[in-house]
Amino acid sequence: QEQLVESGGGLVQPGGSLRLSCVVSQNIFSRHALMGWYHQAPGKERELVASFTTGGSRTYADSVKGRFTISRDTTENTLYLIMNSLKFEDTGVYYCYVHYRGSDYWGQGTQVTVSS
């Protein structure tokens, strides 16, 4: 059964940093998969903030460009989101996502709270 298991969320002050991790089942951790991170702020829709395209390029939402970096470790089947210069509006639940061979897979979400 395919799984995505996230970790790394928490409480951080504005301007701080966090690194989110997502361990992905090996059978769907493919360079041909679309994989990325969604952010769901309180009361709002989920928004794709960073991703690897099926071609391996990185894409970012304008709101996080220059502050967030998506990376992956193919030896560990792990997807990362490095978040720097965090702002209040980055608060919310972050979900790891993989689209592979016509199917969508989601992690359980990890809470990030930016507060002073």
C-alpha cells in the first residue's frame, strides 16, 4: 500500500525556518512522478506551493519564491520542503503529494504555525 508520511512541522517565530520531510513508498517515488507540497491555510483551499514536475524541474508559487526550496533524496525516497524567512501567512497544514500513473497520493499533513 502506497504511503506518504510527513514530519517536521511545528511552531516557529516569524523569520524562522523549518524543514518538512515526506517519506514516500518506493513504488511511487519515481522521477516520472509529479510530486510536491500543498499548503492549506485556515479556512482556505489547498494551494500547491512547490513541486517537481514530471520532467524534474522545480516550480514554486509566487508567495514562496526565494524563501522555500523543494528537494528530494532518491536514496531515501524522501521529499523535503525547506522553509526560510517564514511569515504569519505561511501558517497552516502542509501536505505532501504525488501524482503517478493516473493516481493521486496524499500524506496526512503536518501543521506549521508561525507566531510570535
